[in-house]
Amino acid sequence: MTRIFSGIKPTGHLTLGNYLGAVRQWVETDQHRADALFCVVDLHALTVDHDPARVRRLSRQAATLLLAAGLDPALCNLFVQSHVDEHTRLSYLLECTASDGEMRRMIQYKEKSARERETGGSVRLSLLTYPVLMAADILAYGADEVPVGDDQAQHVELTRDLAVRFNQRYGQTFVVPRAVLPQVAARVMDLQDPTSKMGKSHAETSGIVYLLDEADVVRRKVMRAVTDSGSEVVHDRTAKPGVTNLLELLAACTGKEPEELAAGYSSYGALKKDTADAVVELLRPVRERHAELAADPAYVDGVLREGARRARELARPTVDAAYRAIGLLPAG
């Protein structure tokens, strides 16, 4: 059976963009068709300045929301990255395989380090090396496929390069994975800046719909969404990015095509109202199930504990083999 690995970083509250862009496919497709591992990659949240208590809180919230969205522990494996030592064990071996130049060419490092310097902050070494940890996340499990968005494709290419290089130098050890773009995934843009993705780490939150937003908050954010000059409702990301974002959001909620939906509207107000209604209804069962799970933390802890146990069993043979292959003495 095909094995897939994907992770989500607890650097902010999960958004509608996270749900429509990744989580919904994990729930509706990936956990049913493959040996699927889903991970809250909390170690990646430490690459920038952070509040320890907030990282712990968001890690638990992310795991709870993934379960609320429909991940089923009987069908897939859900766990927290830091609960499985094999991630960091393998990461160092891959650091010894990667080059400084490869790390510095990574687009996200360039962008995030530039922002840190602009604000007078220091750039942590982990920000430079975290793509290697990401590669370890994937390679430790022999994953065949990695569901990613466009912005993460470069990281999977690095993972492939490191796997091939390690195998050539030290013997066949790793499966070489491939990136898989979601088959049907909405690219949800910020409601106040429809040229930027809806990101969970953004400082300005008025254009971001969070999975746990109350219904009235969701409606207010959608009704205040930025639109475009004129009044014609057409699907054209270049000429009308605001309207297009609303159409694609409504399409993702209803299963219809944006162009088909556009033909049914003569005003922005009606489009906003229907989009708000659709988003509220889409998120309602997730919020309700999250409330149930949050009231039963022992259940969530049990899922994560069992998930980590199974993940360790899967990863340890590959990581031990990598230790032997690279020249390290086995433990006694």
C-alpha cells in the first residue's frame, strides 16, 4: 500500500485555508486510500521566536481539530513530531548529507530570514536547517507520497535529493518520495488582501477565517471582504482578485465551479452573503466536534500516545539502518 506523510505546524490557529487546502483531502481521500501518517510538527515551530506555552496549546489544538475534521485513528496515524525521537536522530545524519548552499537557496529561508533582519531580530540556525528536519520527517517513514501545496514543493525536492545522495554514498536506505499536489484543493486567499494566501501566522487577522471562529465572526469577516472596482461578478484572478477569492471559496464549499456560480450573481453583496452562509455551514460540524473532543482531553492524549508508539515502530528500523549505513557503531 502507498504510504503518505504530511504535517501541520502549530504556529497559529488553523484556518479555513488549512482546511480547504489540505485537511479536507486528508480526511476525505488520503486516509482511505493509503497508509497515512499525519503529524503535528511542533519542532518546526521553534525556528522563530515563540512562547513555549502557546506552542504547547496550539499543538494540542491542532491535533484536536484534525480529529474534529474527521481524521480517524482507525484509518490513519496521528501523532506529535517531538514524541518520536527518530525525527531528530535522522535529521543530524541528513545535515551531514546536505550542503550549506542548498539550505541558503531555500525560498522560505530567504523570505523569513529577511523579515527577521528587517525587524531587528536574529536569525536562528534552525531556520536555516529546518528543511533537513522536514526531510527526516518524511524519509524516516519510507513515505512514497507527500501531499503539499505549491509553496512546499521545493522542500520535497530537497528531500528527494538528500535521499538519492545518501543512497548513492552509503547504500540503499531510503525510499525516494514524490510530491503530490492536492487533486481538488482551494487556494484560499486573505479576505482583506486577496493577493496573499490566508496564513495562520499573519499578524493581521481581519481577513483570516479560523476554524474555531464563531458563526457571527465568520459572517462579519466574509461580509467585510475586500472586493474590486465595478460591480460585475466574474471569475478573473488578475482583474478581480477579491471577487474571484469569494467565488472560489463558495465553490470549495458547495462543489460547484466558480464560473458557474459567477453567472448567478449580479451584486457583490449577494455573493458575500451566500459565501458567508456556506462557510458557516461548512465549519459548524468541525466546531461542534472540537468542543466535544476538547472536553475529553484524555481521549486526545490517548490517540497521540498510540500514534507516537506506532510511528516509532515504523521509523526506527529505517533510522537504525541509516545509522549503520553512514558508519556509526550500533548501540550495545
